[in-house]
Amino acid sequence: MELWLYILLTMIDINKLFIRLLEDLEESSPNLRKSLKEISPLEFCINIKGHKNIYIKIDDKDSEISFGKNNSQFEIRGSLIELLNSLVSKKLNKNLIFGNSELAIVFVNIILKSNIDVIYLIDKYFGNTSAVFAYSVLKLFKSSDNDSDIEYENIRKRLREISIKLDRLEAIKGI
């Protein structure tokens, strides 16, 4: 089994794929490249429960990903659901971070607030059809948010009007 894994890993150069993905992420987000340069060099570990540890080094052109231990500055540890939930909700669960938590929080906030153009990445990796489908789904979700925002604003407007009328009644009653 180990030989099979070694052959597979040598056929697929994970570092090349990681560097290309990192370049694509930087290309799809205008401020990500600048933000990553400010905090690099950066070495950390992603520990997903039930999986092998993933060690990542981000240092401009000397970035790499591996399963071999490195000098991690911090570790992000949790289940796959916990990590995905943090990404989707764009809220950091500080219980998942071990080690240099200040650096980890800065890094995670850079990733979460980078406004990565996901549609661009889907188009690049999976083609136009997938990108159009993802764009349609994203637009559908955003439109439902807009409808609820409009309802929310209408309710606030009505409450404001009622409050003004109540103030006028109190003023008349007090005269």
C-alpha cells in the first residue's frame, strides 16, 4: 500500500498543484496576494480528525504542501464539518486554533475576507457549464437575501412610523 501511495504521489506533483492553486486564488482576489506577502513566511498544519496532517508553507515562490512535519507556527485542528462551517459562515471558531493564535487569526481573516471570485475558479477548473450553474445558484441565494432585506426594511419603516405617531399622541396628551 505504501508503495502504491508513493508512486501515486510522484506521478501527481502535489506541490505544483498547490502552487498553481495558490496563484489562481491570488489572481481571483485582488487583495489576497498583498495580504499574504505581509505575513509570509508562514508555516502551519491543518489537522482534520480522522485524516493525515497537512503541512503548508506559504512563502512567496517557495510555497509547498506536504504530509511531512514542518516547523508549524500554528495548527488548525478540527473535524471536516467544523472547518467547512467556519469557511461557509466566515466566522472563526477560536477553539480550532493551537499555537501562535494571533498569526493564525490574521491568516484566517485574510482568507475569509479576501473576496475570492469562486465563479472564476469554477470556470477555470471545471468549465463554463459548471460556472454558469454555480452563478445561477449564487444569484438565486442572493436574490432571496435581497427579498428578506426588503421585508426587513419595510418592517423597520412601519415601526418608525408607529413610533412617530405614538410620540405625537403622547405630546398631545401631555398638553
